[in-house]
Amino acid sequence: MKKIICLILLISVAVFFAERPAFAAKENPLMKDSLMDRISDWFATRGMSKEEKDQVLLQRKTARIYKRTEKQMDKKAKEMEKSFRDFQKTLSGQ
């Protein structure tokens, strides 16, 4: 009996923390929360009312999306600068 309860508990925890389907990440990778994000959200919202929890989760998710967007923009800017430098080298070499 104890083994069955432990197994059910283990499966429920695994399902709770399981990653979302792959297609959701392909649609918009900025919206994808990692396992650590969900765990930290859970700890941050323990003991809060539903309204407080929703507000905190919205703030944290918005901050994560902003950070990921900023990081992606910096990466694209660096790629564009590199492309421009390569293009200039190509023009000066002709």
C-alpha cells in the first residue's frame, strides 16, 4: 500500500513539473518557462491567495519575457554588426 501511494505521489510530481509539449516552444520560445522557473514560481507563491498568486506570477513572467527579449535583441544586433563588417570587408577587397 505504501509503495502504491509513493508511486502515485512520484508520478503526480513528475507530471506537475513536466515540460510543455515541444510545439509550444516552437510557436514562441520567449513564452516557454523552464523547470526552474516553475519551481521558483511555486516557492514564491506558496501561501498566497489566488489574486496575489496571479499578480506575482504575472509580474515574474513579464520580467522573464522582457529579459529574454532583450537578450535576443542583443544577439541579433551583434549578428547584424558582424554581417555589416563582413560586407564591408567584401566591398573593400574588390
